[in-house]
Amino acid sequence: MATATATKTKIRPLDDRILILPNTPEEKTKHGIFLPEGAKEKPMIGKVIATGPGKLNDDASRTALTVKKGDTVVYGKYAGTEIDLDGKQHMIIRESELLGLIEK
């Protein structure tokens, strides 16, 4: 079981939930135009900070998660729940809401 240690507040996600630190939105376009706060797109890519123990099955066993701490993932625009931890926005998302894993 992983615990979020990057912040002062510690959160341990439950079941198949994952704590994600979203990437910061772009400050300017690729052509150098600075974007106002309202025009910035919500990031849909983030880094996994902590994971839960896995989904609990009917027979009391757990299904292991396919992502681990440190992975970079893609999630849906309206997926999960936003929370504030020590002044930084994080997301708590179920593994089933993830769209993909970015491999390096």
C-alpha cells in the first residue's frame, strides 16, 4: 500500500482509487502568446502519487492495479474528484476511469 509522501498531508487511496498530481497547464502557446487564466485547458495527464490496494472482489480477494507510483497516466476531462493537498490540486480517480499509461 502506497502513501502520498510528497506533501505534508498523507492520503492513502482506498480500493482501486489512484491519487494523481496533474501536469501544470500551459502558460503560453507554442507561438509564444501568453494565455489568460480562463483560457488554459485543464490538463488530462498526470503523475501517479499513490495507489490503493486494488479492487475488492466478491470472494474477498483483491485485483492488483495496473499502474504504480511514478507512472504517467492519461485520464478523461471530467474523471475523478479534485482535491487540494497543501495548496496543490490533486485528483483521486478510479483505475477504470484512466484512459492510458504513457510509456517512456
